[in-house]
Amino acid sequence: MDKNSTVDMMFQRSTQDYAKFFDEDGQTFEMLKLGYTQSDTKLVFVIPYNTSFLPTLFNHLTSKGTKISQLIERLEPTELDIYIPKFKVESEVPIKSALQQVSIAFD
């Protein structure tokens, strides 16, 4: 099975909140926070340099002593060339039942 795939990419050169972190074992990961245009919503990427570090990184980020918010606070505005695979986020909201609960009827 081929582990390589070609995907469409998004590109942006901009100043975003970013930092590179090193753990006690010398493993490296990066964090990048992107804001959506005309929204308060932010997307945070956690990017390990080595995929074998992923389980350790996950455990570190979910341990009681580490708060992801503390790491995000350490991000600094940095000018970057950002390449991200294109993706689409969709969601369905059961609005009919929510509106019926506030006495708005539908046929």
C-alpha cells in the first residue's frame, strides 16, 4: 500500500500565533493558531516533527499537569508561509426540535 497521496493544499503567507516547543527528551513539536476571517473562532494545530512522538505528545497534552491553554498563551505572532491540506467542516443542527421547544411550530 502506497503511503503517499497527493492532496489539494491551501497556502497563506501571514503573521499568526506560533511557537516551537521541545520536551525533556529532545522531541520537538510546533503549535499554530489560525483565526477565521470575521469570526472569533480559532483553529489550533499541534504538529510533531516525528510521527513516532505522537502518542507521547498526546499523553503530554492530556495529562493533568499540562494545559493546552498554557501552551497557547506562549504562542507569539510570527510571519509564516503556511501550507495546509484543504478541508471542509460541516455540521447539522437539529433546529426544528429546538424551535419547537420555544413554541415555534413547523408543518
